[in-house]
Amino acid sequence: MKAVLSGEMLKLLRQPGTLFWGFLAVPLAATLLKLIIAAFVYLRMGGQADGNADVFLSAARSLSISGNSLGHLLFAMGIASVFFIEYRYATWRLLVPRHARSQLFVAKLVTCLAWLTLSLLLAVAGDMMLTVLFGLLQGQGLDVSVASLFTLIMAFGIGFLELGVLAALVAVLVVTFRSMIGAVIPAFLLAIGSTLLHLYFGADADRLPLPSYAAEALRGWLLAGGPPSAAMLGFLVLLLWAGVLTGLGLLVFSRQQLAAE
């Protein structure tokens, strides 16, 4: 398993364009956007700011990028590239006889999850850096309480679970349709469709067991004091999506004819 995982990491590292746009562009863009907004506010408001800057709590809020529709599109492209490359170059026939199919599938999924984790860490690091920088420029105090750190850890877990569902969804779509576009477009439509449903139906749409609503219920409980019952239900919904999609992907992949691919 270690050799298969190392091979997947090496293949992705040799595709810097895919690595950047599929996994690193989203947190970097989020950091740049916050920099522009914070700089504009600083230049307009200038001088002193009231209160202290909570470094960990601000970073926890930045992890909402895991639910951004455009972010899902870019992440889906990166994940799909990892799974589709073997179909594109017909190299499954070289790998399948040497390794168990479950190992090949899990290695690709773990590779995606590892880079998605790094993406979230970059978002946290960028937000913390800017919070500290502009806090010092405005003469604010910096809060780094244990409670806020716990909130950050929980927010990171929610973001990771939401992106884990996205990775499992894209994986099963690529394996089923043997197409990158056939995976990226449905994943993006699910994200943007959830947003449109919420805009049209309002709070009634929250009853639908969709991953984005489940993650928002968890973030609402963590950051805005939402109901714990909704958060628990959201957690179970995300776990169910992740488990079912991963199992389905393994099932489809184990039954594919790959001798000539």
C-alpha cells in the first residue's frame, strides 16, 4: 500500500498545473480576497479598531471555503484528474495485476484527501497571518484562547468531512463514467443546485439530506449557536454520504474490466 500511495503522490507532483488549480488555488484565492478586503477597510477606516482580534475564530470562519460552489468546481477538477489519469493513458492494465483494486482506489482517494487537507491548512495559515498583520497595524490585541482553538479544530473537521464527501462523489463518478467531465459537471451542479434550492425554498430546503446543507448545519451550530439536533443530523448525513459513495466506488471499480485500459 505504501508503494501505491507513494506512486500516486509522485504522479500528482509531476502535474504542477493540476496540483495548483485543483488543490491550492482555492485557499490562495481566499487569502488574496481577504487581503484585498482587509486592506481596503484599513485604508478607508485607518487608525485604531475596537476590540481584540480572535485569531483562531477568524481562521475557523475561513474554513467555510469547503462549501464554496466555485471552490467545489476546482477541487472536483483536481480530484477527477487523479482518478482519470489511468483511464486517459490506459495504464490500469499495468497496475491491476500488481496490486489489489481496493489498494489502488484507496491510494488515489487518500492522495486527494491529503492535498485537500493541505488546502484547508493553507486557508487557516493565510487567514491567521492576515488577522495578525492587520490586528497589529490597527493596534488591536490578539486573542488566542483555548476555546477558539477548539472551535478551529472542529471547523477543520467539518471542512475535511465535507470535502471528503466531494472526493468520494467525484471518485465514483469518474470510475462509473470513465470521464473527467462526467464527474466534474455533476459535482459542480450538485453544489450550485443546492445553493439555488436554498435561495428558492429558503429554510424549507434545509430538510433535504444534501451534503452542503449538512455541513452548513454543523457550521451554524459551531459558529452561530445553531440547534445541536440539526448539527448531529448533519454529521450523520455527511458520514452516510461519505460511506455510501466510497463503498459504491469500490464496488464499481472492483467489477470493471481493466485488462485493456
